[in-house]
Amino acid sequence: MAAPVRRIRNYFELQDLTDRSGSDAELVERDFALVTVVAGLVDRFGESLCFKDGFVLRNVYKHQRFSKDLDATRINPPKNKLDSSEVADAIRASSVHNLLTLNPHEPQTDSGRSLDFDNVTYRGKVGDQGQISVELSYREDVIEPPDIVAVGPPYYEPFEIPAMQLDEIVAEKLRALAQHQRPTDLADEAMVLMSEDVDGERVRSLAAYKFKLVSATDNRGRIEQNIAELASSHNVAVQAVAPDAPAYEVAANAVLSRLSALLP
């Protein structure tokens, strides 16, 4: 893969892009930081990582939600650790002189299951300091062959990354909804089910594999409970980062109404 080529060369170009987008400047700078880290990881590790979740939904499927997390699964070969110091160096080296300084700090987790840099701080021209997280998973392989897709604009010229197929993202989001109470997981799953062509039978088959890593047996009950618990927090949390996301009632119904068809 060719090294990504940056379009944004200085603060004034980033500010001009922000003004034209009409988005919050801090969110745009954080978005720029995420894409910059992806560019650095691809430049260093090539096709060894399959990117997924919110980053792919925004940059491939053009959902409007701004993410602060970068998630990927190790492939080529799967289930093999990367040297945490090399990953940290790739993140740090992604920094853009006089525009964006990235500091990965020490990883929260560095095990055979995952490498989690949960506090990658960056210093740009907007605000004092921002924060993103980078999580690389080794615990399972990607089931479907990744799509090779172009990302980058408006910050970079298009460059290719391996991205998890949409049906597999939906299956992983179901597992996340069974394990956590995160408003963005509900918003992401609802937006996909409402706007994308999802193969329910394939999601069901993929979810059967994904839930093997979950110890609970009543996964549907856990999802229903976790979604119910999000009623008071969803709208405020999601509205700040996803202007196109549906309100809680619509999002909850979009997911709950499909559980029977999507869960194994």
C-alpha cells in the first residue's frame, strides 16, 4: 500500500474545512486525529489490521457520528500480537509538525487478547488537549474477508484499508450491546439497520460465532436490559456527536424489533 498523502497541511486549512463543514471544531480536530492515526498504522503495518466499528461506519458508510475510538482486529496473520512499542511509535510518528502532536502513553492492556491504548492524547490548535483510544484485538479472527476500501477525505487523499464487512460489524455490535451500556453502540446499530442493506440470515450466522466469547446464555435478555437502561442517557450522549442519529425510542425499536431475526 502506498503511503497516505495528507491534504491538510496547516491549521488554516483545517480551520477552513471546519468552517465549511459547520461542525464543532473540537470534533473535527478529533476526527482528523483518528484518520491521521489510521494513516500511520497503515503506513507501518500495511494490511495487518482490519478496521471496524464507528470509524468504518463514518468513513466508509458516511454515517455522521464522530467517534473517539479506533478499533481494529489483527489479520495477516490473525491472533498474533504486535509489539506494543512499535504500535506506540507508529502512533507517535503520525504527528503532524506544528499541527497535531500525538502521545500514546502506556497501554492499559498488552496481552494475547488485545492491545489497548485507552489514553492517546493529542495537542492541536483547538483547545488545550484532546483524547482518543486505540484498541487492537487479537482474541479472534475476522470471519468474512475484509473489504479493501478507500478512506481519507477530506483530510487525506484516498488511501486503502482493510475494513470489516457490514454484516460482521452488525454481529459484533449485537455482542457489544449484550456486554455494555454504551449509547453509541445502540445508535450505530440502529442507524445501520435503518439505512443499510443488512443480510439478516448472515448476521445471525456470524453472531453465533461472535457470542462464543460471551459467557452469558441469555444474550437477548441482556441486550433488552442494557437497551432499557440507556433510556435516560442515550439522547444527550448521542446528540452531541451524531446529528443524524435517531432518538432513543426510534433507535431502541429499530434494534429490538430485529433481535429475533438477528440473534442465533
